[in-house]
Amino acid sequence: MVIVTACAVLTWIVLTVTCPAQASTLPMTCANEGGQVVSDTIPSRIYGAAMAVTLYLPPCYTPRMIHLPVIYLLHGANTDQTQWPDLNLRTSADKVISRTRTPFVVVMPGGEYRYDVDYGAFVLDDLIPAVESRYNVSTNPNQRAIGGISMGGYYALRLAFQHPEMFAAVGGHSPVVTLGGVDDPLDLARRANELGRLRVWLDAGDQDPLRAGAADLAAMLQARSVAVTFSVNPGAHDRPYWRAHSEEYLDFYANAITTTACLANFMANEQRWLYMVSPMWPFELSTDYVCPQP
């Protein structure tokens, strides 16, 4: 558990949120343990079958934790829910959490990309509601991010551009940006509303044939004053490239979703942590969520 000390005393009431001057950290036992990767299945109306999902749960995750920020990461074409774990995701997530002391959950769904299946609807209508009902993840859009590799990047960008009110950040890693349709990310970047709500990350290897498309998308977003980071790094369109940058990706997502609406999420939780205590009593309260340093 994380120790959150009393920040404000109003007569006999202590409001227990983390003060910036004395921000709490994960206990050393949690930081040393590392997170865990688990497998699950969820029912899908879109696919008409149960779909496999892999999740990263942070150190000391328990069913009674306050709802945590969440990152949804979509796989590339011709692969599945095992791709992101193969990119050293657990090690990278452990490093980011150990460094920031702010836990988060990562959701990595399976599902084949098919022309007769609306994968975006699967994510919005099947995946997110199922995860939110089973795991302690935040329902606050400011604490929800989405990203993907290659074709997964296409769907992540398209979903975020179509529904910017649902996500704080989106990432496209060697992304497909157009399939020639009206709802492609490149098309949506020209005309979608409220994209300024999003933080966007785009990257590709210098030997990646999709690099030019990512550059075009970045330029379009920059022209519309959207907060976008675009980087070109040595590498190709392959797992060694994404594996080398998985920690960098998680740093981006974690920073975007753990520094927004922290207090709002804390107070909106069903456990409001108001206690009647004496103002003279040295007081500590054990909880499971930490607002990050500003």
C-alpha cells in the first residue's frame, strides 16, 4: 500500500489527498516486486465470440485499489494479444512505475483485423466496458490513453480522432495512416473537431516504408496546433525497433494520463476517505493511489 498523509485539517475533518510538497511513493516492497502479466477473455458482440486479452497489472495491484490510469495498446496486423508482451512491456512498465512511483494498468487485446469486423466498435463497445467492469481502472477520459503498432496504430489514431473526448493521449508506432477511406487518421486529422484535447505521439524507423505517412500526419496535426511529438529513429518496421522503444512509449502514455485530473479522480472514487479525527493527532492513512508531483 501507499502511505498518503493528511494534507488539510478542517476542524475535525482530515481530507486525505497527497500534497505536492510531500508526495507519496510506492513502498519499496511494491517497487521491488514488479508487476504481473495476466491473460483473460471478454465476451464480444462485435466478433460474436470470446476474445483474448492480455493485461499488465502494476506492483501490489489488488481488487480494492482506487481506480488506476489505463493504457490500451493495440497489436499490429497478423499478430495478437501476445505482441506487446513480447516487446518487453512488463520490464518497461516496471521501470516507468519504479521511476515515477505512479501505477497504471495496460490492456492489450487480441482480435483479427478483418474488413467485415469493426475493430473500433470492438474496442469502444466490448473491450473498454468489460475491462472497466472487471479491473480497477479509471473511467475518467483524462486517465485513459490508447496506442498501437502499425495497423493497431491506424485503429488507435482513428478512434482517438473520432472520439477525442474519450482519451487523453494517443500513440501511433510505425502507424498505417491511410487506407484510402474517409475516416482514415490522415483524413480525420484535416477535419475532426477538438483534437486539441489530445496529446499525440508518432514515430517510425528511418528504414520503415510507413515513415513518410507518419511524417505527413505529424505535419497536418502541427498545422492545426495539436500537441504532437514525432520522432524518426534508426530501425525498420519490425519487433526489434518497437522493443527498443517500448519504455519510451510507456513514458509518454504514463506522463499524459497520470498528470491530469488526479485530484478529480481521487475524490470521484466511491471511497472518499473522510475521517473524523482530532487535529492534534499525528495521522496517516493507507490508500492505493498517488497523485504525481506537478
